[in-house]
Amino acid sequence: MRDDDPIESLAAMRHEFGEYGGVNMSIETSTTFTVMRASTLPAIFQGTHGPEGGCYLYGRHFNPTVHALGRQLAALEGAEAAYCTASGMSAISAVLLQLCDCGDRIVASDTIYGGTFALLKEFLPAKSGIDVTFVDTSDPVAVEAALNERTRVLYVETMSNPMLRVADIPRLAAMAHARGARLVVDNTFCPLIVSPIRLGADVVVHSLTKFVNGASDAIAGAVCGSTEFVLSLMDLHKGALMLLGPTMDPRVANEISLRLPHLGLRMAEHGRRALVFASRLRDRGLTVIYPGLPGHPDHELLRRLGHEQYGYGGVFSVDVGSSQKASELMEVLQNRDRFGFMAVSLGYFETLMTSPASTTSSEMSDEELRAARIPPGLVRISVGYTGSLEQRWRQLEDALAIVGLGIRAGQPAGGRQ
């Protein structure tokens, strides 16, 4: 367990006033910005003036409200700088295109979000001539064999989607750096729980849509890294964010900023409930995947790398044996017991359920799903925190009994926490 609490870094830098002394930051909705002297505009275009000096050019370049949210996320992640985008996929795409040229190689985890998998397997090789190879990044021998002199990026998720394997970030960072590559980490599942940059990662990306935002009402992303790298993304001539234009709306930036102060409370409760549910399901003989359980292969690794006060994550997966049984369970949970919603995404205050093999990982072939160890009967559950824990457990228990998964309705739960 690490001692450097990231929420303290956020609190230290977030103490700033709005334009007129408000306790919340102001929202700057202008698309373009004026200057007091004509010479300032060419200086901005030449890169000698910028937002740190109070000089803004155009909303696709930098916006004061979006820039402020970026500074807050940088503090949260222990990065020098950050900037926010219109989606998590735009953040990932921009980072990889900024770091790689035609003929370069990306080595990526073979168990990642389906959209990212499609980007790496299909889009980037076809459109940009970037070579991508997928490996089991929990196997250091396989990673070492895949890295070569053309490798520019080693790409992993802190906690893989949907199999919840935890990346050994210090080891992977050392391996990447030894070959002159950069470690890029998607930390969407683990805000506050793990701080990849403090562990050696070079760039962290987020889908802010999920836990960071928490209300499932806005699509957003972020890139955190060195000041040099973030500025390169915004370069007027070669910056992937500047030129591809995935601009975050300042109103969205303001709303997400207002939710950051209670991110720690939310993550702790997501994790507390996920651990209770996962433990009780395991005790009833179901196949449960959750890194908070001692039997998970990466339990001790997450204990060592993470900030334990925020738990082990708000997502667990359970293998119910078949896609038909998975669908049946989710339908009962939503339509009879009101336990949660059948929907993709995660990090919402209500529980969200999906069967990854047919949804969020459907970009993968049957062979690729098998290689990534994603079974057809897997149900991924993003645990919400509405209702009481015991009310939600009774609903889950009832649904499992109805679909014949060996739990009788009304059976004592045992081990209540």
C-alpha cells in the first residue's frame, strides 16, 4: 500500500477563485480570444506565449476552463501537465499518433477495451502503417520478446477490461525504457486507486466518462504526462490534439471539475460494495473475478501498487457458464429485481451490467476472445452505490436463485460486512 495520497495533491492545487471571487472556477465559453497587443498573436503561434502566461488563442488549442481541469487531473495523477479531450478514445488515439510514425511498433496488452483493440488491430495499421503486436503483458518473457528497436509504445490498462488483470507498472516501465519506448497506461478503471506516473509510466489516459465523472451524462477523456509531451499534442504544426480537434466543451470541463472533490468518497464506496458482493458470490461457489479477492492472481500486486483506502475497484466479473445464462441473469436483475441496468460503460452511481464477449469486446474474433481469456458467459458488473448494500444483495441473491445458479432466495448471506 502506498502512502502518497493523490487526493491531497488535488486539494492543494484546487484552491483557486473564479473570475469574480467565486468559490468555483469560472466557465470560459469563448471560441476565440483577444490580445492587448498585436505582437502577442504571432508569439502564440510561434509557441513563445501560451496559457501558463495567460495567453489564449482559439478554443481548439487551449481553453481556460478545460486547461484548469487538466491541471487538476495532473495533480491527481502526479503528472506535470494534462489536457482534456472530447472522449477517452480521442485521448488514446491522439497519444498513439503523437508517439508513433509509419513503420513504428506498438506492443499492447491482449486484454483491453474492445474499441482500443479495434483501433490498434485494424485502424492504425491500415491508416498509418503502424505495426501492432498483442501480448499477455502479465508474462515478462512475452513482453520482452515483443519489444524491438522499432517499438515506441508499450500500451496497457492498469486494470484490464474485462478480465481485471493488474499491470505491473514498475516492471513494464523498466522494460519499455530499456528499449527506448514509452509506457502508456489507461487508468480509467483505477482513478486514485493506482497512480501510474508515480510508478514509472510516461503517459496516462482516461475515459473521464466513467468513474471520474461518475454521472454517465458526459463523454470526455484526458491525457496526463510531461509538460513537454502535452505541449507537443497542442503544437500548431504537428500536435495530434490541436490538428485532429477532439475539443472538450468548457461546460463539460466545469461539471467534471465540480465532481472531482468527492471522487475519493465515490471510489471507496464503489470498491467497498464490489468487495462484499464478490466475496459473497465466491463463497457460494460462483466463478468471480475481482482483484480484491485473495485468490485473484494480482491481489498482492494491487495491494503493493495501490492506495488501499480507495479499495480494489468498482468492477467485478462473474462467469455464469454461457451467453444464454448471462443474458437471462441480467434481464432478471434489471426487469424483475431493479438491481441495475443492462448497459455498457461503468463508474455510474447505479449498477451497470454487460456481457463483454458480445458487447464491449465484440470487436474481437472468437479466437481473439479465447486468447484474451474472455468467456462467453462472463458478466461484467460495475457496482453502483444507490440503495443500501443489503437491499442490493437481496436482489442479486433473488435473481441468481431464479436463473438456477445455486443460490436459494432467502438463504442467509453470511459474512456480512
